[in-house]
Amino acid sequence: MTHVKIQTVDQKIRGTVSFPGDKSLSHRAIIFGALSEGTSSFTNVLPAEDCRHTREAFESMGVEIRSKGATALEIVGKGLYGLKAPKKEIYLGNSGTSMRLLLGILAGQSFEATLTGDPSLSQRPMRRVTAYLKEMGAALEGREEANFAPLKIHGGRLKAIRAVLPVSSAQVKSALLLAGLFAQGETSVTEPVRSRDHTERFLKHFGVAVREDGLSVAVSGDQTPRSRNFEIAGDISSAAFFMGIAALLPDADIQFRSVLWNPTRTGVVEVLKRMGVKFRVTSVSESGPEPVADFTVQRGPLKAFEITKEELPSLIDEIPILAALATQARGTSVIRDAGELRVKETDRIHSMVSQLSRLGAKIKETGDSMIIEGPTPLSGASVNSFKDHRTAMSLVVAGMIARGETLVEDVECINTSFPGFFWLLDQLYIKHELVQ
């Protein structure tokens, strides 16, 4: 088990940073490359555990995926119906994205497969995907009516449905749209609030017709994606931790390069602007199906903020770092109706409230909301990641402004999404010590 010690950072922080490929995009590049006709090539693919599990899942189903260096992949597509039955269970580690999106694809196959994961993933609810797939005609088995892994799925010819989601979820929407490629007729998904639209963008970029109408998106079956080549945009969720560093440290000036700039993912930027953080966008361009931006971030006097349920889909992964920033913002910050955080790799409301409290933060949970008062001086302490990568990185950033030494326990989980996190701290000369 690896821990990290970090001291108060009091030196000037200057530098230019770029980030490994966005995790959501890397998953989808592997998926669409595998389901396409022809050979696709992608660069800046995130070399993280979650994406590795997606790759290994398709390799176990007969897809040839070749590494071209550390972060480039060449994928020989099998089309919609070229996958083969895996010889054993497909293990997905801690990747909820892999499991939910693969469920949608396997629902349309003619063979049986079983998806498993680590103990954390096995406690994450899947019924909101599996119930719709059953309605489409797939057969699923698993604990509590196919709510928890291991999940056995036997697919086949599917029928289209019109799904109206009670809670916005990019993963659920994506699973159903992927299943819709194998269904007779048009499958539509309607959300109460628009969630991340990466799957819609990938479908269109790979040549699949998509119909969008307000909060609804639909695809018709038997459209086979066509191969594509592109560079994957830098992960904005990873960049958010370094935006947090720039916002917290008194003399930081950090330049960001080629970061994903999808409007359904820039909610964190809008909240930081409301807090008083200074952004200057220097360029915006396209990288495959997604926009990317170069920008600089500088600290300003931090003001309290409120995040509503409607905003959550565009910044759900950035709530932990925003909670850490709220401890230093003047006033009372409120993050409302964030129940979705309770079904991530850990209960992130509990992990952030309990561990920031150990550092001296004035933070509490009320139902599914968090209330944080600031600014509050933090003091170094021993805190636990709960084996959650975003909790771990948020606590490391909080430790940079805490008096004395902070020990963040069990940080190996950071490899789930950002294996270069500590290397990038080194590039900015932010001292830390990894210990066993």
C-alpha cells in the first residue's frame, strides 16, 4: 500500500502542463474502434487501469488492438457483429464506465458473457442499465435482479425502446444508445438535464446518424461505425486538480495545453469563474470529435459558490476538488442534491466530508448535499483516500495549503484515471514523498 506525504507549499508555482487523454474519450475510442469497419488509430490514449480493462475486454472477444508506443493504439475493427464469445469472465476492475457501456454492447450479441469487477465495482448499482436492456430483449442474471456484478448477459436481436431517465447519466444514456445500434427501429433516450454528450459526438464522428431533439437523443439500428484516426483531448477532469492548485496557491500561474473543452464538461470552469478564479483562453481547436483549448489559470480572491442539481451532470467528477476549494472560499458554499456521488468508486460525499473534517474544515453533509464554510485554516493530518482516485487527489491538493505535514493513505488508486499525477507535480516542483 502506497501513501504520500505532502508539506505546505509556499514557493512560486509557474509552468505549462498538458494531460493524458480524457478517460471518457479513451474508453469510447477503444469501443468505437472495436465496433467499426476498418482500422482506427488513436494517440494520447489514457494508459490507466480503467481503460486497460476496456481494452482487455475487447481483446478477449477477438479484437486485435496493437500498442504503438505508450499512449497510441491501432484497432482492427470487427464491426457490430464480429465479436466472439470470451473464453472466461470479463474482469473490469473498478471501472463502472467499462461495465455499463459493455452491457449495452453485449446486449446485442448472440453469445453469453459474464462481467465481473473488484469489490468496489461489485457494490455499484447496475439496474438502471440492466432494467432497460431487459426491456429491449436481453437476458441478464445477477444479484438483486441484475443490479450488482457479477452480471451474466445473453444478448440477441433487440427491439428499440423510448427510455425516459429519472436521473441524468451519461453512462446509462451511452449504454442504451450503443444497444440501440443492435436494435430494430429507433432507440431514444430522454434525460431531465443534459449529461455529457461524448457518445453522441463519437457516434456522429464515426458515421452513425444521430437524431437530437432537446433533451432527447436517438439512434436507429444496424448502423455500423466507420474507422477514424485522431488524437484524444487532454482530460479536463485530471486538469481540474491543477486548476485547483492554481486557484489555491497564492503565487501560482499555470498554463494548460490541449485540454478537452466540451461544453458538457466545462461546468467546473464556470464554477471556478464564479469563485473568482481568473481564466484566459488563448486558443480553441478540434481534435477528432471534441473541441480542445489552451488557457491559463490564476488565483483570485475566492468566493463561496452554490451548485444545483441541474449543474451536476457537467461537473460530477470535479465535486471532490471543488469541495476542497470551498474550504478556502469566503462564505458558505453549498453542493445540492448530489446523491449520484454516493454510487461512485466510493461514497464521495462521505469521503470528502469525513476527511476534510480531519484537516479542520467546517464541512457537513445534509441528506445528499454538502455545506462548507470558509475560509478555514487547514492543519496537516493523516487522511484516507477510501481507495477512490478523485478523493485521493483532492486531499493531496488540500494538503498543499494545510499547515505542517499531511499524509494521504492509499494513493495507488490514482492510477485508475491519472497515472502521471505525481510526475506532473514534480514538473511544477511541488515536493511530495511517496512512502510504503
